[in-house]
Amino acid sequence: MDMLLSYVIIPGLTFLLPGQTNWFTSNFSVAGAYFPQSILLVIWAIVIARFYHTFLKRTIGQTKSFLKTDKELILTDVSAYLLVGSVFLPYRPQTYPFISYLHLIMAFTATVVFYLSVTMMAGRLYLLAPDLFSCPIAFLVLAIACTFILLILCDFIISSALEIFLTIFSCAWLQLFDRRIRILARRKHLQRRLQHL
């Protein structure tokens, strides 16, 4: 189910979300401000938040015996709640300027907190097993570079193109991260078994 969500359902919803808007001059908040895109925005946020939350909790759960990750998991939860909360606040700056401002702050903060939490986890795991986690760290650095390029191309606005990139990238990156954690968990388990011999 994780693969289906990562590579089909979430990307499909993500590409549908901008609708007829321009990917470089608009964003999900503008596209999802009115019905029927507003319903799609809510569904997208709930699916993404639920996926990130359950996937990371299960993936990081494999490291409990050799790594404490409570802070990162709390940050992931905060990110999920902020994202879902933001889509229930309408983005209509002319009608509701303060609520629109809160919407933007919550959505932006959700993204920053999510990427901060996965970067912290990947960094800590890199210190344990550089051979396994150098690739995920390199991809995070590449994503930062791509984010800046998209920001420059879009006159420093959070565009649909950037939101699509970050969503698709995070789904693919989480699959890589999960595979590396499984390898590390098996390695640690084998080390413990060998110590008991």
C-alpha cells in the first residue's frame, strides 16, 4: 500500500490539485480556494498527513533499539496537524485576510517542520551508518538546491511547481529512507546476535 500511495495516489492527487492554474504563478492555496478544488485540497492534505505520519512512525520504529527519535516523531506529528489545519482555513485574502495569513503560515510551517524532522533523522542515522545514509543526505541537499532554483524561477513565491516538486520528492525520498533503515535494522540485529554467541 505504501508504494501505491507514494508512486500513484499522492502524485495523482498532487498533479490534479492545481487544476487550470499556472504552476509557476499560482499555488495550491489559490487553486484550492473554491469548490470543487477545495474538497480535493482537503483530501490531498489528509492523505499526505496520514501517509507521512504512519509511514515515518513505522519506519522509525525499526530504530527504537539503537536510536532515540522521539523529538523527530513529535515534529512529524506537528507538521501533519499544521498541514491538515491549514486546508480547513480558506485562502481568500480579499474576504478573510487574517485567516488567509494563518493558512499560509500553517502550510509553510508544516513543510519546513516536516523537512527539518526528516533531515534531523537522516543526519543522526548518517552518523551511525554513513555508507547507508550518504545517498539520502545527498538527495536532501539536491532538493534544497532544486527548491531554490524553483523559487528563483517563480519570483520567490511558493508556487504549485514547488509544491508538486516537494510532495513528489518527499514520497520517493521516504521510500529510499525506509529501505536504508531496514538494512540498518537488520545489520544491528545481526550484530546483537553475534555478540550473544
